[in-house]
Amino acid sequence: MKYYFSFLVICAFSCSKVENIAPPPCIEKEEIQDSTSKVIGNPFFSNPHGEAYCTKVNQLTWFEPYIGKYEKTFFYLRLIGLDSNKIASDEFVIYNIPLNIGCYKIEANSVDPNTKLVEAYYRNIDYDIIIDEFMLDTSAINKISVSDIDTTSKTITGYFAVSFVFKNDRPKRNPFNPYRMRFFNGYFKGKYE
């Protein structure tokens, strides 16, 4: 009887389909510092590409992830945020990410295929019009962690934390955009092409 019960317990736990992904050790969970901030979730639509979210400034932001593999050893993560009318409002790209499980420092501002540094940029957009551009805040801790690569289903899972500052090459078009944008407690899971 004791062996039969043990067998049932082992089967019950091994058949579970609940995916429990532990946060990576290289990216610490951050708390919202401002006690008056509101956290708003906005899962507007079903997403065929996967899922991605993070805390942006003072609100929870959901993204549609696009992941592309290139040169067999790198991939990029392009996150598109949509407003309630399904119009693109945010474009956030991390480029030159090694196609290996690990933690990587985001070090450069733009997408330059001639360098092998992990790079990132952020744009506040209105569909295809750039409202304001932000560059990497090199004084902040900027990291991306690749936690899982499933070559059978062609999915990549990971976490990120990155900060940007206003580019200052012209006046802000949206006065409500802060000077500094922090994306933290970020998670992504999506199919690569």
C-alpha cells in the first residue's frame, strides 16, 4: 500500500503541466519606488507571437513580442506595445542577443550589425510615426537573461531590465513622456523565426 501511494504521488506531480519559471539570478526583482503609482494591466487582445510584459515607469505594460534569429548565433527581441485601439504606441528593441542561455549586459544605444555588443533602443510611437526617441541610460543596470530555448517549438523565454533617457536631439513632442524610462521585472516568451 505504501509503495502504491508513493507511485500515485510521483505520477501526480510528474504529470503536472504548470510551468514554473524561476526568475534568473542576474536580474533582481525591483519594486515601484513611488507609493502613489498605479499599476494597470492591459491585456487587450490575444497574441499569436507569444507574450511579454514589464513594469514601465508606473504602469504594467503588455507587449507583442517579435523574435528573429540571424547569423545562427544571435537573435533580436522587438516588443510592440499597443493601446486600447490596438494601435502601436511603444517600440522597444534589444539586438545582438546571443542565442544561448545566460545573462547579458545591454551596453550600446543603437542597432549596429558591425558590433557584437548587446544593444537596445526605445521609441514612443503612434502607429508608424516616431513621437519621441530614447537612448540607453548607461548609468543604470541594463540586462537581459535568456532562461530557456526550445528548438522543437522554436520558443525563447527570458527576463529583462533596462533604462532609457530622452535623446535630446529636439524638444519632446509628447510633454507627458518622462525624461527617463525604466522597464523592469520584464518577461518575454515567444517564437523565433
